[in-house]
Amino acid sequence: NQVLEMFDHAYSNYMEHAYPADELMPLTCRGRVRGQEPSRGDVDDALGKFSLTLIDTLDTLVVLNKTKEFEEAVKKVIKDVNLDNDIVVSVFETNIRVLGGLLGGHSVAIMLKEKGEYMQWYNGELLHMAKELGYKLLPAFNTTSGLPYPRVNLKFGVRHPEARTGTESDTCTACAGTLILEFAALSRFTGTSIFEEYARKALDFIWEKRQRSSNLVGVTINIHTGDWVRKDSGVGAGIDSYYEYLLKAYVLLGDDSFLERFNTHYDAIMRYISQPPLLLDVHIHKPMLNARTWMDSLLAFFPGLQVLKGDIRPAIETHEMLYQVIKKHNFLPEAFTTDFRVHWAQHPLRPEFAESTYFLYKATGDPYYLEVGKTLIENLNKYARVPCGFAAMKDVRTGSHEDRMDSFFLAEMFKYLYLLFADKEDMIFDIEDYIFTTEAHLLPLWLSTTNQTISKKNTSTEYTELDDSNFDWTCPNTQILFPNDPMFAQSIREPLKNVVDKSCPRGISRAEESLGSGPKPPLRARDFMASNPEHLEILKKMGVSLIHLKDGRVQLVQHAVQAASSLDAEDGLRFMQEMIELSSQQQKEQQLPPRAVQIVSHPFFGRVVLTAGPAQFGMDLSKHKAGTRGFVATIKPYNGCSEITNPEAVKDKIALMQRGQCMFAEKARNIQKAGAIGGIVIDDNEGSSSDTAPLFQMAGDGKNTDDITIPMLFLFNKEGNIILDAIREYEAVEVLLSDKAKDRATIFKGKMIPNYIFDSNLEMENMDQKSSENDSHKPNSEEAPSESQDAEAVNEEPEGGGESSGVGDPDPLSPASTDSASVSMADEDPHASGPTEASALEPACTPGDSQPQEQNTQTEANSKAHWDSKVQPMESILADWNEDIEAFEMMEKDEL
């Protein structure tokens, strides 16, 4: 019932405030129309002015037993949606969301029509639209390889003068390999074989281009040559649904070759990428070498896929690790490090973890997974629910929101959560008759025997690399497996209970075992102390010498030829790489983390949290946990650059002012003199938003600013207008300035507030009801998100696929130049904390063979890197490392 109420809240707000726009903007209560809002880069490629959210939600309505609403929605789609817009869209997103949405809608529409009560008028209209869209996507496949261009113009195709697309040369593996379910279903439904043929050709090409020794695929491939552009491999962003569609294509289409391919890849994944409970990216040519030190949230689908495969144990392990990350940060951050700290802080309400939770519950029947689902529901209501829907998290550390509610939230999240809790009698049809696409759209399994025009066995490819007898052809029968051992899942989870928060001794990685380096881990840059004689001895063994410079810094120089062995030389190169990453990260950490502005007055009641830039002066909100709370007032003059003329309106309030015309510190002094208890500077650049611009940090005026004692925060124009609009509508608006959003139960303790803030079962009409205090809503300090010491550079999270600058994202070494690699870092200076103080940090642990963790240190650093190319015995090692560094350079362009 709670899931149904939440769905109604999100869906009705989309229909009321956004339709026919593609998406709802839940903070500003309006629709997102492409071209009318600031561009978010690649993220906007999903928007095609075709009422994306409604199409994506069609079959969810039927799963949730909302057949009347479904009937109305289908009529709206048929009447209103136009697929012939002059707009460039992502082939991948349009396929999984729109083509998949239309086919899922058609699948359940014909099922309802057959049952005889609803949809009696339906005559395949959604299928006709799907076929029209399918033909609009086909021009993207006009390449010699058969891999599609990443984008297509709905009206003009590709490479047409008016298309504005078709010049790209690269696409992601998932983008080209996630077509077969929708395209084959379209062919089977319509009898037109061309769609399935094109999708199969793309899959065949990727399979042929796999790395033959590791059987892994890279993230990005050249659509013309088939060369791997990015040679790192994992199960997350860029590859994820390629693996998913190989297994599901076997399930839906019954073609053995898809299962054989999946099994080949799966063996490689479990051999190289799976390092339980972690799933770490590796290089396809050197799969024993980890490619990065963080994981992205999209890999959360993988435990669900492992359940479908029938491999339950690793699914339980990875899922439990992800759940602990969620308990630490309330949501799964877009990316997190191997020691479970935030790497990219956004969370756009992704459904992959809920998907895996549902599959694991189906597999095990363990009620633990119902508790996991309950936690997801509570966190969504507590932190993401806003008056006009549910808002994506801009930063899981501060609890601030982004004006965004993606279509997949309605298409997938509520579907999986409802199915998790639904009994058989809650469903109006048998869900086992369908398979889920990657967007959770329903395709009927009877398609496997319909209009089958393509040979079942692909005879052009031989599978000699793998002994297929290792793999079962069926999933385990859970009715036999689990009732015999009800503690099975718990016994697997138990050893992982404290993997995120407590001690986790570092095990030996498979790579180290194979190299015979024994259980002692190599020295890590984060642990290095220049005053430790044992560390200096290890450096010497690795060919690294330490030079004390006159300015008090320490310089490290590595000559690989001076290392005790080739393995020590490789450790030395890795150490130098880590030191460069670490010093680069420490420079970034000198920036302050973002802050939060939480609107706490009626009707927001703390449910809207805006991302705010900090000031380098005034009250440090991270040291005042209660924050500063007060009503807002607009000052006169609005720029705050002279004496305030309305001090009576500003006294004991939080002053609102416009950016520009004088220094920020001057504004702060003027409002402080007028009696303000805090200040918010609003950007004067029309349309600026934290969604699309790096966070702004207000600097001082070059003088001593100790006289400024009030907190000052900066809001971009769009976020500032949310407060200004609230003043216009409600007059008295109260806000809380803090380092991160506060638990609403804490904010309103002992006050009359609407019950639905704590209990989402109740509708918004319950606003005037008194809320009884409930101790269970007090925040648990142990499970609160990490504090500011865990925060990273404030402008690091990219939108729409930008460069990441967080922990573990390597700064590339230059593979050319002279004979050594050198790193400068701060020595034991009493005024600056350097790596020598690393041992004073709170203990953290990194399972597996991982790279430097985040540290709250500040280091002056100059880095250069070179190799010794003259020494014969080292040439092969150095050549290998050059190849690895090239891969690192590619990862700088990593997109999520």
C-alpha cells in the first residue's frame, strides 16, 4: 500500500505539472522540455519531446493493478505523442525507454483485452507506434560493422545535412549491445525480421571483437573499425546491459548461442572482475590489473542477473555489500571507492539495487530482503520526497536535491518494490509469463515461438575456448534448494556484516597470489611516512629514492633499473602512480564541501533541500551541527553593497541578496551590521543551476575576515528562485542553513506538523493533523552519512558524462620524457599535514588489491613522471606500464 501511495504521488504530479513534457522537474513543479532548460549534456539525449515518462510508465500501471489509469494513459499516448520530431536522441535510451515502453504497453494491453474486461477497443495502436519508431532508429545501423551510431535524429536519421548527427566514431558496449530484446520482440510481434537481424548483427560484432585471451569486452568501441577505445572492463556503466541481454536473449528467444556467449563472459567476470564482495574494473589485456579504485552504482543490477543465471552465493555477497553502502549514505552514490567512501555523490533515484533485491527475494524467500525493501521505501520518503514528486539527490552527503525525476524511477523502481511485497493474489496476471527488459518492460515469453525467421544456431562461430560442461542449462529450483536450508542466505551474509563500517583485514588479491609475493601487501602511498626507516627500506627495494629539498619538501624519484627485482620495480611504479593520485587529490580537498539550504516552513516542512556553495569566511557550518535557522528577508539595496536601508526587516533573519557589484565579504559585513543571522547570495546569471554548473565557493576580500561571524551561502539562480517563489506565494518562509540536510523528525520535534512527513501512507490532505513524537525517527548517528571529513572536491561530480576528479581517478603519467618518475610532497611541516600524518587518520580499510583511499590532508605537490627506457631487462615491464598508463588516460574521460 505504501508503494502504491508513493507511485500515485509521483505519477499524479507528473501528469498534473509536466505532461506532455518528457520529465517532471519536482522542485519547480513543471515539465522538462528539451531546449527550454539549460543543457545537461548527454543526460538530455533521452529526451525526444515524446512524453517519455508516460510511455516508460505504461506497463507499470498494469503491474500495480491500475487498469483504468492504464487505459487512459494508452489513449493519451495514441492521441498526443509525436515520434517525428526534429531532435537528436540516444539510440540506446530511446530503445530501452520508448520502444521498450511501447512494446511493454502493447504486451499488457493484448493480455488485458484477452481477459475480456479492459482494452476491448485496442487494435495494436501501440505496436504500430513501436514499428514507426523502430524504422526511425534503423538509419543508425548504417555502418560497415553493424554497430549503431550512438545518436539519431528522429526526423532526419544520421549523416543527413539536417540531422546534426552521424559524425561520431565511438559508442559504448552497452549502447550497441542492448537492443536484441526490444528489436527481436518488434520483429516477432510484427513479422518484420529486419529489426532482429540488425540487433543480432551488432551483438555478433561485439562478440567477435572480445579480447580473446581474457574473454572480456571494453567500455567503448569504434563503430567503424571495431577497435577498443577504452580497454577497461567491468559490469557497471558502459557494459552492464550487454551481459544482461545475452542471458535474457537466450531466455526470450531460445537461441543456445546467446547462452554460450554469456557463459563464456560470465566465466571471465567471475575469474577477473569479481573480487567478493567487490566487482572491480580490470584491463581487458591484463585482467589481473585493476583499472580503477571505485565502483559505480549501475553494477547494482548484477546480483539480480546472477540470480537469473542461478549463481546465488556471489549475488548475496555483492548485494549485502551494496546494502551496507546504502545504510552508510542513505542511497547508493553514483560511484564509491573500494573503501566505501563517496566518489561521485549524486543519486538519481536509480532502481538497480531494488531490482536485485526483488530477484534475491524470489530466489531465497528470505524475509531479510523484505526488510531491505522497507529501508529503500523509508529512505525515499524521508530524503527524496518533495511536494511535487520525488527529487534526485544532488549530493548524498548533504542531502541536497536536484530538480530531476527520471522516467526510470516510475518505470522500474515502483515495479520492483511492488513485486517485492506483492502476493500472488495482488497481481492480475502471472508475472512469470514475462521477462523484464533492462528498463523493466514486460515482454511475453511466448514470443520465442512466434514469427521465428532466423536460424536458432549461429554456425559461423565456434566455441572452443571454454568447456561448457561447467555450466548448468537451467536455474536451480528454489522450491527444493532453500526450504531445506532456511539459513543459507544468512550464512553467506554474516561474514560481510561489518565490511563497510568496521575492520576488514586486507586479503591477498589473486594477482599477488599469482605473482608469489606472499601475504604481505606492498607499501601504499597513503600509508607512507618519510620518518619510518622500514618504509625507506621498502622504497629502496622498489628503486625509489628520497631527496630532502631546501624548501622543506620531500622529493621521490624512481629508477626502475635500481629495483631489487622486476616485481619490485612494478610495485615501485604503482607506488609512484598512487603518490601522484594522492597528492592531486589532497590539493582538491583544500576546497570546502557543499552546504545545504533546507526549506522548513509550510508547505515544504524540510522536504526541499537545495545545494549551496560555501564561503571561505564566516561561521563554519560543519562545526555547528545545529546549523542556523530563521525566516528569510530580502534586503534593500538587493545587492547588499551599501548600508542596509531596511534593517528592521532583516534583524534576526536570514538575508537574501543578489550576487555582483561588490565583494562577498562586504555584503556579509553589511547584513551582519543590520542584525541578520545569516546570508544567502543568489546568482544574478539567469538560468544558472547546480544541475549544470560546478558549485561556487565564495572567497574573501583578501583582508582579515575574522569579524564576519554569520554563515554565508551561495545559491545559483534556479535554486534561489525556488526560495523567492516561495516568498511570493507563502510570505513567511523559514530555512535551515547547515552542512547537510537534517532529519525532519529532529527539526520538528515537539511541533505540530503533518503526519505524512513521517508516514507516507497518508495523503497530503492530512497536513493539519498533529504528529505524535516517535523515538524511532531519531537519527542514528552510526548510520548517518559520512561527515565533512569524507567530503571531496565540491565541483567534482559531472553532469551528463563529464570528467571525474575524485579519489582513485588517476592523473595520467606521461609515458615519455626523461629517465625517472618524481613526486614532490610536503615534508613534516608543523603548519601543513602531509602523508606523514596518515596514521593519525581514523582507521579505514580496503579489501582486495585497491588504491589510495580518501584522506583529509593537504599536500603541496609537483609531479612529473618518466621512464628509464635504456635498460634492457626492464624494457618489457615499462612497455606494459606504458600501455596501462594509456588506459588510465582514457579513464580520465570516463562517463557515467
